[in-house]
Amino acid sequence: MPESLTNYDALVTAALALPANDRMRLIDTLVDAVPEDQATELHPDWLPVLEQRDQELAEGRVKGEDWEKVRSRLFKRAGLSSEG
């Protein structure tokens, strides 16, 4: 087995052993670390949803929110802490 796969498997195993709060923080950190020019493609099913939400924003039917506020609210709703 290639060493990189072994390292990846060991990392995944260690990550899965973390408490849920730490796993969520790890996910958040890893997502933030992906450079914008290297982001993966979205599943095609998301495009209509994104277009609809963009139109709702453009027409003033909904208001946008600061990501940090949304993120904090979602972590709180899940009973998790977003703090390190």
C-alpha cells in the first residue's frame, strides 16, 4: 500500500476518533483551507438552488447574513462550540 494512502487512512481514523465538536471544527478548518481556485465542482443539482437564491437576493426578497454569524448559529444549534 502506498505510504500516502496509509497516512491518509491513519489521518481519517484519528479524525473519526475525535469528539463530534472537534470533528466539526476540523471540517470547518479544512474547508477554509481550500484555495478558491482549487475548489471542487458542485453537484449539478445545486445549480438551480443557487440560481434561485441569487435571484431572491437580487430582488430583495431575502437578506444576506454574515457567514461568521450563520456559522456560529449552526454550531450552536448542533450543540457544538465553534471555538478552538
